[in-house]
Amino acid sequence: MNILVCISNVPDTTSKINFTEDHKAFDVNGVQFIINPNDEFGLTRAIWFQQKNQATVTVVTVGDSSCEPILRKCLAIGANKAIRIDTSAKDGFYVATQLKSLCEKEKYDIIICGRESIDYNGGMVPGMLAQMLKLPFVTNCISMEVIDNVVNAKREIDGGIESISSSLPIIIGAQKGLVEESDLIIPNMRGIMQARQKPLDVIDPVSSSAKSSVEKFQKPQEKESVKLVASENIDELISLLHNEAKVI
């Protein structure tokens, strides 16, 4: 079984976020980058397939050399090899186009993407990639087993859980539930040392253009101060809700 896990390099949510160029560019200075959490759930599930089914796990990202520490961490977690497509991730369509080119050159049985990245939360890449490759696609996936070339998966839907069966190859949009946070693999010293010997290939991008662009970044407005009302002062509470909050 040959598995490709698509990795996004995203800012840690504890990092202080700023913008440059009149709020048109993200300021990376002082920002700690991590593996996109949804991608890491998918990577962990791929490693389970590796351990149980002798699967080969490849990780790929679209980005410049600053992404390589994240790829090395993926290798330390257990991936067999890594690929970096040497171009900036301009938008979801552009990223999907680069991944499509890679997937057309190498046969993958399972392609795992996070259902969305935690920076832009677009959730576009796996669906676009599935359409481009004409492959079945299961997003919001919380369970996946493969038996005799048949995938049995479950995904979250509004009001419940849907069970799906499909043949390989397939594209999965991973999220928490596919594995749990307690299942995530923390690289040990042996894994870190082995990662240095594993291949990390850098390949050129294919010609493509983005379909969208950033006009401006804007931080959420700071929360206003709150007023505390004593539990026994119901009249004041009602007055504030009526005259200031205007919700009653």
C-alpha cells in the first residue's frame, strides 16, 4: 500500500500574529510553525497502516525551504520519505494543482489531507484534488479501515455519522477522530536520528496560476470590557440587557 500524506506548515496558535505591507502580507518573524493538526491526525493513521500493513508513507508539502523542519519532524514520526514542491502556496487551487502533478507521476492508493488548515480554514485542497484526479473523496473522516482493496470509512455529517465504502484509490479529509490527540506520535531520539538519513526530495513546481489573492488581513476586534451584575440585582440586569445590549 502506497500512502501520500499532504502536510501544511501553519503558525502555532500561541504565536503573536502581525502583518506587514499595509496588512497585505503575513509577518513570519517570531512565529513558530507546526504541522497542521488535521494533517497530523492523518499522518498518524498512515503510520498505523505502515505498522500493520507494511504501507509506504510519503509526506509532501508545497512551500519554500522554511518548511523542511516540519517535513523532518514527519520523517521522525515515521514517514518513509518526504517531498517538498519548491514554491509558495499561493492559494488552494494552486496547491491542488501542484499535488495533482505529483499524484499523476506516482501511484498512491490513499491520499490523506487534513480536512482544512488552521490558518486559512479554506477546506478546499482535498476536494479540488479529488475532482482533478477523478477519485472518490471522504472528508470529515473519523474512521477508516482497508480490507482487500475496499475502504470502509465514517465521516461526520450534520446530525450524525455517515458510513461509506469505496475501492482504492481514494482521497481522505482527515480530522480528530481518525485518531485521537492521545494517539499522536511524539518523535523520540531514535526517530529524530533516523529522519536525518531518510530522503527529502525537492522538486520543481508545474506551471499554474492562483485563482484568488489576499486583499488585506485584519485582526478580530478586541473584546469589549464586561459589566458584572450581582446575582440578586435582577432589575439592573434587565435594564442593561434592554438599554445597552438591546437584546430584550
